[in-house]
Amino acid sequence: MERILFIILWLIAPTTLALGSEKECQIADSTQAIVASIVLSTPTDVLYSSFGHCALRMQYPSENLDYCFSLEMGTGALDYYEFLSGKAKAAVVAVPTKEYLDSYKSEGRGVTEHILNLTHTEKQLLWQNLDEEMVKPPHLTFNLLNTNCVMMCYLMVKNSLINEQMEFGQLPEVLSHDNGDIIRYNSQDSPWGEFIFMSIFGASSDKHFDIEYKLSPKMLVEVLDSTRFVAENGTSRPAFTGEVITHNAATVIPKPSWMSPTIFFTILLIIVIIVTLLEWKCNLSAPAKIIDVILLSGQTIFGIILLYMSISANLFGMHWNWYLIPFNPLPLIIWLFFRKSKSMKTVYLAYSIILLAFVMATPYLSQLDMPHQLITTSFLIRCLSHYVKIKKLGCKA
């Protein structure tokens, strides 16, 4: 249906697609028949929308055409799993604007609209590109770096420019930081989201991707607000007209849980220290055995997930993950097969040295942070405890 509407739109639009004619573009601009804009929605406390959302709104008032084009994926339990595994499929959908705005209002999310300063012919091309993408079935593998709502909006606008290019102006200071800092900035209101994202982001944290791969929905609007469209002859104009429309005021503001990862894993570390002291000072080994089972089980499960995310999933792309050093199934395998061997003393010592070095590397690797290293320190204490116990027993023998 939208395809037919666009064809009608294309035929009755008050200008032709003579792309090289500056005069025709100026005439077309004076009619303002089509309105193109970026619609920005505030974040939620749901993981895959914790950065917010953006879409492109296309209006042709004289023909009562008004749609928001949005990159969407499913929202069911299976879709959530596929999102985390980097296999979620997404597609551009066209939603009547009233329906689009009402859905966000019902969720308590704020929505603002920023009018794009494109020529009429560029708006026609933008609508055509959106229309052609919309009729395709879900085929885009969602990726938090380069296949998301931000990249859809950015690339669609960029590809609609005719004999022009984008020239960035004053950029937010955070964009000069590495990728790890960008993820932390974008997820600062979601500590557990930040913990999950940094767990799987891997060595890419230390890299500096191009600006378009660093943008969140909010940052996209901030960047375009100082961006200009520059023509081949050197003339330029702002990317936005300056007109901002507020549709919904945010009534639901995501609030970080008081039980942040840092607090949670600090409590875990304190428990580990206490049970280790009880083991050595009071000869109570049962609590230590329980905490060892919890730590080793958690380490193995989390390690398998990280291994899968690093070599198979595509949520952030495939890459080396530094957290595979403390989180991997190898310690469990070694313990199962060699726990009664005398060589376990050497294994505990070697792994303790590795864990200590890993903790000391925190200031030098952007992926490493306090919550994860609190867990690593818990592993380190228990490894050292086992090493000392085996050494002590060996001396007595």
C-alpha cells in the first residue's frame, strides 16, 4: 500500500528529478510539499532500548501522507534471546505517525521531532529509498555498532543528498574517546546494561571507530545539530531547519537500580573474604566449599556465554574478549581431571598470578572495569587460599 502511495506522491510532486538543476531545487524548496524529520524517543529500562530510539518521519500534508519509518525487530522472548546472541533480524517498517507517537506515549517515553533541511528533490529521494527498504522482509542482522536505528537514519539521510556531503561541526567531547567510554556514556543510566555491554564488547573497547559508529539516538541529533550540508560549489546550509517539535513529554524516566553491579559484586567479594577467614581462622570449610561451587559454576557459565558471543554472535561483531581470561570453562575442566594431582598447587599459583596481572591491567585496557574486577579478585582470593592450603599440607607431609 505504501509503495502505491509513494508512486502517486512521486508523480504529483511539484518538481521533477532533474538532479542537476539548482533552480528547480530552489523552486521545489519554496513549496515545502514534503517534510522530512528525525524523531527521537527517550530510553527505557529494557536492555535493547536503553539507548533510546530514532526514526525518520516523512509527511506530504496535501495528500494526507504521514509515516514514521523505523528499524524494528521483534519484542518477544525469542527475539530478546536473538538480540543478545547477535542474530536478531530487523527491517524498516512504516507506521502511521499518530500510531507511532501513541505507542511511545503509552510507554511514558518522550518524543521530539527535528526537521531536516533537505531540498525537496532530496526529500523525494529519501522517501523513495525508505519505501524501497520497507518492502523488504526482515533481512538485516541487528548489530549495536552498524545495523541499528541510528545507522538507518544516518545512512538514509546521507544517501539522499544530491551533489552534497555532510560536514560535521562541533562534536560532543565524548566522541573523541575510545569505544569503551562511548558505551559507558550511552548506558550511564543503566548500570546493568553497561555491565552486560562491556562484558561482550571485547577488545574493540580500545579502538576508535568512525563517528557514525559511535552515535546513540540522542547523540545523532546533537551531531546533526551542528552539521552542514555542503554543495560542490562550496555553499552550505544547516542539516536541521532549527524547528523542534515536542510530541510527548517523558513521564517514565528509567532509574538505575540501587543494587548496581559494583555494589552487588562488592558484597560478593566481602562474602568471599569472610568465608576464607572462617576457613583459616575457625577451620570452617563448609562455607568456603559452597562459595567455591558458586564461583566456579558462575565462572564456567559466564565463560561459555562470552566464548559464544566472541566467536559466533554478532551483537558487537566478532573479536577477542579480554574477559575470557578470568571467565572461561578451562578452570572447571582442569579441576575435574586433576583436582587430586600434586600439580594442582602449581596450577593454583599460576592462575593466581594470571588473575593478579589481569587486575593490574585495568588502567590500560578500556574494557576492564571495577564490577568485573571485583569478581576477578574473588577468584584470586580463593585460588590463593587453595594454593596455600595445598602447600601447607605438603609441608606437613
